[in-house]
Amino acid sequence: MKFSSLFTTLLASAAIVGAAFTPTPTKTKRWDKGFVSVKNGQFIRNGEPFTFLGTNAYWLPSLNTIEDINKTIINIRDHGFTVIRTWAFNDVAEIPVNGTWFQHIANETLTINEGPNGLQKLDAVVKLAEEAGVLLILSLTNNWNPLPAIDNTTEVSVDVPLGRRDVTVGTNNSLPRNTLSNDFGGMDAYVREFGHKKEHDEFYANQTIVELFKNYTTTIVTRYKDSPAVLSWELANDPRCSSSINASISCTTLTVTDWHTDVGNHVSSVDPNHIVSSGAGGFPCQNCPKRFPVTPPPTVSASPSRRKRYVKPFSMDRHIREEKEERKKTREVKKRELLQRGEGLRIRGRWIASRQADTGSIQTTGPSFDGSTGVDSQDISNIPSIGFSAFQFFPDQNDYSILGNDPNLSPVDNTIKQGTRWIQIQAELAGQINKPAVLTAFGVVTNDNLPFFVPFNETTPPFPNGVNSSVSSLQKRIDAVNGGVTNTEQNTMYTTWIQAAAQQGVSVNFDQWSQSGLTTNQGSTVSQPNEETTDSTTNEETTGSSPNDGYAYTAPTTGDVQDVLTSLTSLFG
């Protein structure tokens, strides 16, 4: 079906609130070419193994017109990206005047919006992806939904000129709803309405909430279970024990694993055609108790047409040893550099580099490996209903180091090194259970993007006018280079990590796509400019761009990262 006819059909159905979406009927089974499956540790599409380089666009279903959704999907495809990860949820406590919403959670009831500003938008995403040959990872909820003015009982302050905008109550910002990835509702929207103690892990353990969420997943999954465009149902983005709402003291890694088992089995029972995935951040915990202990997978001979992926068996002890050996090498390089510059300490007439702490006896690991996030992604990935091992990499918000930063490397080089090792670890973990690995989202914040950057657990930019506080590894890099990561450094980082992923058979979705030339609508994701800045003398139609939470690749002066990413698509397929 051509887009023009599809658009006409959708406009006609838009007049009927609650009209049901009917995907293209198919009798294809999971192992046939219509659906992506997993076999021998690889994705199979059209009977052949494949890997992919894709992108994130959490805001895609919330665009104002069907044409804009189509334009975005086509542009993504034409740049060589074959998978889009987006939100298949949009929860609101108050029904908005403008914009898209999928589910109203209020007065201890749930109401799903199947109208033209509801699930019909998601219908369009799925149908247009089918026509474009693009695959979708559809995430069903989010760990992050901070509302500091509600959860922390502080007052909301919205500037008068922006007061007419459709702003989510409690965010303490004036951004239009759905601008940030954490402004679509999610786990805490359920907890605020139905939780007894208002603790984040009630989403996992309160059976009333669990059943309500299952009901929502049933609606969404049933709606698209026959679509070949769906690559996987992602149960949740970055699930953890806590969020902006604290967790109870009883929440452990097993709490989150058990929830994945329960909901994963439910989704698989509703839709046996598609893969189910976690969306976890990738935090393994070797010493945490397991529901699904790892046993070595049977050795499978590679067929002539199959790309053989070789990775070492995972061992945290081995990575600690390798990290120490690498630091010895970087220490020697640093010492030579200091000696050449005449720096360091002079003892008995000889120059030596300044003494550093001995890491030889260090055996502890960083917070991404000790279970402190309340997640054991190694255990989650080994759940039978989970089809692939998911992980993320956002070094500006999480510490991925094993033994802390290497003092002999620059902040940028430390980040590059940690990202490469993180990918290696995840490939090894996936290899242990004979499942594919997917870096579902990654990104670094550039100097150009600093004013737009909002952490996932916050609602306002920490650096609206540049750097003004000392937080995270981002600040350390900024302090070191007087302004943040340059576009060239970003290109180097992305190239290094994507090449490392491709070499180890890991698929990748970068964060995030940026689309210009979009239709504006006041109070929506793509809103009109302020009246004060609008040229009233022009008759040209005003257009806007997709949201930027600090990871969009087209900030005002961004370099050629899009060209770099497109060039790397040749490594996948």
C-alpha cells in the first residue's frame, strides 16, 4: 500500500475514536521469513543471520502528523539504519489538550486511548515501518519518570510566557510534554496511583500493579502481534530497584529478575511470533544470587553461510587482571612522557614519574558490577522467555569502570576504553547463554549539546549555560578539556565503539535520531516558537525539530557524526 492511500485511510478512521488497528493479516509462523527469530546465538531474518546498526527515537509516535512519522522513518532507512527503538507507552495523569497520549492513569482507573491522538499514532508507526522495511524495538514502559514537584512536594514554577504550553504537572520545567524521554509516564505513574507505600519496587512486587501493567501489554502486543515490523517487545527501559522514587529495603536483584520472568512469560504467551527483550542497562553481578545460573551452551558447528562469532568466556576475575596489566602499560607510557618533559620526582639525580596508588591488591569492582543498581542483567538475560541480552552505555550518567578511572589516561581516553571493555564484557555474557547481544542505546554529551542535556532521572538541564556544578564523569571531561567533548571526539568514540561491537557480533542502536522539518502544534512534542520570537511578517509555514535531551546528533553546530554513523552501517547486515 502506498503512503498516500494509507494516509487517506488513517484520516478517515481518525473520525472514529477507538477504531481498532488491523495489521496486514499473515499466517507466518515465528520461524518463517516474516518474523525475526533467534537461533544459535544470532538473529535470523529472511532465513539468514543478521546484525544491525539502528537508532533511538522515543518521540516517534508523538509527532504531530502521519506525514512527519513517515518522513522520519524513510529518512532513517535511507541513511542505512534498519532498526528504530521507540516508546510504545505514553501515560498521563491528566488528559492533555494537545499532543499524543496512550493511557490515562487517574482515580484508580486506567483508560486506553485508541483514538487519532492515541494508539492510532502507534498504528501508523508500525504500518509505515512495515512498508519501509524497518524493524522496531517497542518498549512497553520506562524506569524513569521524575516529578520532583510531586514526589518531593516542592512548588511548580512555570514562566508566564510558557504557561499556555501543555507541561506535565510536577516536572519543575517548562518543556512541552514528551520532550524528554522520561516524560511519558512509566513505572512510577502506576506506583503513584496504585502503590500502597509509594515505593518504586511496588511496580515489580505489588500484584495489583503487575496485573494492570500486564493488561496494558496485552492490548499493545495483541494489536501488533501479526506485524513483521516488530523486532522485539522490550519489557522496560533501564529497569532498576529505584528511580526518582526510592525503593524498599526488600528490593534485590531477584525482585527485578522475577518480574522479568513473570511479564516475559505473559508477553510470550500473548504473542509467540516475536522476540521478548529486557531493556536492562546491562549491569551484571557475578556474586549475586541467581534464578537462572549460567551453564555453558553446547558447541554448535558453524554452517558455511553463518558468521562465526568468537568471544572469550566471561570472567570478572580475568577482566580485573587485564585491567591491572593495562594500567601497568599506561603507567610506563605516562612515565616516559613525564621524563621527556623533565617532570616527575628527582631521586639521586634521576627523574621518575610521581608515585601513584598501587592497584595490585584491589579486588572490588565498580557500581555497574556489584548489584547496587538492583539489577543482575546476567540473570535476566538467561530467562528462557528473553530472546537477547540487552545493555546500554551512557558514561555521562553511569560509572562503567571496573577499578575506577585509569589515572594515566585523559578523561576522554578513559571513556573510550571503558566503553570498549563494556561492549566486550556484554558480548562475553551473551556468548555464555548463546543469545545475541544488543547495545540498545548509547551516547555521549558534546559541548554543543550541554545546554540541552537532561539526565534520565532529572527534569531540568544541569548545565543550561555551560558548566556550573561538579557532577559525574561528564564534569570531569569538561574540566579537563575546557568545554566538553568536541564533535571530533564524539566521532572517535562512536567509531571505536561501533567497530568493537561489529567485530564481536553485537548489534547497536545509537541515541538518538534527530529530524527537522516537522509540523508544529502548540503544547505538543514539536511545539511552535514563542510569539516573541516569531516573525509575524512572514507567511512561511513554521516547522520544528524533534526533541533533544542532550543526545540528538544535530545540535546547532554538530559536525559530521551522521555521516560517520551512516558509513559504519556497512559493518552490519
